[in-house]
Amino acid sequence: MNKKIYTIVAFSLALLLTNCGSEDKKSVVENTPVITVKTSQVEANENSPFLSVSGKIQASNSADLSTRMMGYVNKVHVNVGDKVSKGQLLVSINNADLQAKRAQVNAGITEATAAFNNAQKDYNRFKNLFAEQSASQKEMDDMTANFEMAKARLESANQMKNEVNAQFTYSNITAPFSGIVTSKNVEPGNMANPGAPLISIETPGAFEVMAMVPESEISEIKNGSTVDVLVKSINQTIKGKVTEVSTSAKNTGGQYLVKIALDKTEANILSGMFTTVQFPIERKAKSEMVLVPTEAIITNGQLSGVYTVSQSNTALLRWLRLGRTFGDQVEVLSGLNADEAYIVSAEGKLFNGVKIIVQ
């Protein structure tokens, strides 16, 4: 009897606590402030009958200069934007260890030269004695071997000098061609590491566009084709010519690389500007590219998504599969359709289920 009473009391307490918890939770949800948000419609590329792809401008002649030796930077002789001439000194790297090594090599050459001259005199002397039959064949063979070894040691010392001189060229970084300094990644006192870019230069005036073409269209692209290149930042169209068409997409994620040489123009274009390249061929794939601004993307570890508006006016986090980045926009491969809206800003912290008002 007592056991039944205890059971009924325990059940009643649990039910009471559950109801209280539900009421508290419901109260919290109802008391959550409504957040004002701004939304934007998904932007899709124009459904043009002709093939249009995104590209990026780069200088036709550019170089990232590095060194093969490790050492502290003594001086950087240029700044970004400076014009440089071919062979001009750009970066000086401390080479005290190379100077010491060169002194050792020069001393070795002096020693090897003296030994070679002495061996050559002995060889010539025994050669004459052997011709007069005043020296044995064994003595002549020994002198010949001694002379050849001295000759080889001198050659080795000279080649070591060439090696040291070659290393000196990597302690003084010079311009391989005339151009403009576009980036400087090192300052005096920094450690220069082998292979790390120190200075970047490019030749102004000559530009090309690197575009990525999908596999469904690449077979139609031909070398020498004339194309229209729209530079988005300045809203100008420049003519170009296809100079290279890649035949492999192994390292480019299924997209094929196409290089376009831009015609000479007075337009103020710079390396790194994004473009839209229109090829004079009809588009096969009619699907539109869905683009959203990168600032609207929410990341959680390796997941990416955006907040959308549900039918009950609450924030709904939608996970996406993203593709390539074009400037300040990113391609959405799946998870968002071209007729949907997403939240771009909010006057408060967003989370799944929070009440919102679209401004």
C-alpha cells in the first residue's frame, strides 16, 4: 500500500516539474525579442545564349622572386610601385658565410695551382729522361699519375669556386626583366627562407585573362578565337584572343583553364581584377550560376550556410555546398535556388527559430 502511494506522489511531482519546465521554456521563447533583418534575392548569372565564364586579369609577364639560401635580409632596395630595370638590385641577403667559404676556396686554388705546377715540371723532366732511356717505365708511370691527380685537384678547386660564385647570385636578388614592383614580402632583419617569395614584379601594359570553362563547353573553345572580356570593376568591355586551351582538368576541379591575351587598351585595368569572358559559341548547359556575397555566409567548422526566412517568419539556417569565389561573391552549388531570399544583415544575433521582421 505504501509503495503505491509513493509511486503516485512521485508521478505527480514529475508531472508538475514537467509542466513548470514547459511553461518556463514557452515563456522564454515568447519573451525572445524579434530581430529586424535585411534580405536579398539570390543573384544568378544572365541567361545569355552565349557561353560566359568568369576570369581574372593577370600580367602577361610576371615573376615572384625568391632565394635558394637562408639568411637575414640586410636591405630591401625597392618599394611597392617602384619601376625597376633588368638586373637592378632588389634585395641584399647577408652572405658572411659565403665570403668565408670563398676565401677558403681561393686558398685551396692557390695550393692546388702550386702542386699542379710542381707536378707538371716533374712530369716534363721524367718525360725527357724516359725518352733518353734514363728513367724506367715505372718511374714514368708514377710521374704521369701524380701529374694527372694534381691536374684533377686544380680543376676541382676551380669548380668549387664556380659553385660559391653561383651561390652569391642568390644573396643578391636582381630583377630578371624591367617592370614594376607589385608586392614586397620581406623587410630588413627578416629571415629569408628558400623558395619563399620576397619580391613580385610584373611588366605593365600587357595583360591576359585566366578563365575556367566547364567540361560541357571546352570542346568548342578554339585557339585564336576572338572574345569579349567585361571588366566588372570599371564596366568596360575589351577584346581578347584565346592563346591557350588546357586539355586536362586534373588539378582544376573539373574546370578547364583557358588563357586569353587582351588587346592593347587605354582602360585602367590592373592585375587581379575579375572579368566575365563571353565566347562566340552557343551555351550548351542552360543552368544558371547562383551567387551570394561572402559576407552573408555563416561558417561552422567545415560547414557553410546562410540564414533564410521561413514561412512563419523565423530565421532558418540553410547549409550549402559552395563552389568557386568571384571577387566578393561565392558560387552556390546546392542548397539554395535562384528564386529564394537570404538574410544579409540583422540587428541582433541570429539563431535557428528566432522571430524576425524583414525590413
